[in-house]
Amino acid sequence: MNQLGLPISLNVQMLLENFVANAQIQSAVGQLFNSKISSEVYVYGGVGSGKTHLLQAVIFSAMERNKAAVFVDCKEGVPDYLLEMVADLDWLSIDNIDSIEVTQQHILFDLYNRARQSSVNIVVSGPNLPSELDLMKDLKTRLNLANVFPLEALNDEQTKEALNNQMSERNMSIDEKVYSYLFKHYSRDISQLLEAIDRLDEVSMQAKQSISIPLAKKILNI
């Protein structure tokens, strides 16, 4: 794997193989990997729609193909040194673009332009259409030129599918009644659910018992 990494921890469970989304975005991402021409993709959606999962999964898939790839979370800022190394990249994921600090928007704009000029595949995420973002005009204009796709929040069945995919990766199995209980009383956001399941898994292993609704009530205080 040839990752030119940043000091941001990637979740190894976020893979394209267990990403649940509509066929359109699945096809678009697949075409990116099969095309010899670079492209830019912008995906938008609310909390729990899978934006971070998709952007990290793209980086993992690129690394598996021995491509130089970097994931940037705008909540953590954009390191200046990335401007000097972007020409060596094959893939660049820019997550939570709406969270970029005003003082860093020019840096991000420069990074985006250099990536395009160097034929880097770029995948960006935000909560809204580019035109609706509170960003500098030139940056929004660049994002508007990307292939734009919506990511809708998963319904309960899709969320269960996504969680089951994650559990299969971990050789775990959880009763669907536990999922239903968590959806109703805890959260429907996959990242929060996975964090909760990690806590429950640790306790259940120590207690040598399966993950159950009573255990969830006790450990998660719900």
C-alpha cells in the first residue's frame, strides 16, 4: 500500500464492500477506479448518510491498488505541506468541507486546483449542494463543476444491512432485536451505533455473554 498519510486515523471497517448506498453512487465510484481519466466527485447528505464511510473507503480501495492516497478531514484543518505533495497523489478525499476555517479556504482552493492540474481523483463531501455552502465563491464554483451526487440517510433496513456488513467483517453476529432497540432508544447514526457496539462487545467478552437488550440498557444508560 502506498499511502502518503496525514495524522488522521482511518477506520479500517469503512470499506466499499460494506458501504450501503444507491446504485448511482456505487456505479460512479466504480467508474473512477476503472477510468484512466481523473475526475472530481462531490457527495452531500445529512448525518448518518455515509459520507465519511464513502470517502475513507475510497482511500482504502486506492491503497489496495498501490495508489498514493490521502484523506483530509476539514474539521482537523488542511496542513500547508499537503500543497507540496499533492502532485504526487492519485486520490484525494476531502471530508466535511463545510467545516473548513475561513482562514484556510484559500489553502483548500489552492490544493483543489493543484490536484486537478495533476490529474488527481478528488472526492469531496458536504451537507448541502455546493451552491448552498458558506464558502468563498471561487471554491463553490470549483465544486459545482464536479459530478454531484446526493446521499440519503439510510432507512432502518439499510442501516441494519450496513451494520451486519460491519459485524461480518468482525466475525460478530447481533440479534436484530438489539438493533431495533438501539434505533428507537439510542441513535440511528451508524458511527454512533458502531461506537456503542464496540463498547458492548468489550463488556460482553469480559462477561462471557452475548450482546443483548438488557446489556445495552445497562452499559449505554438507556
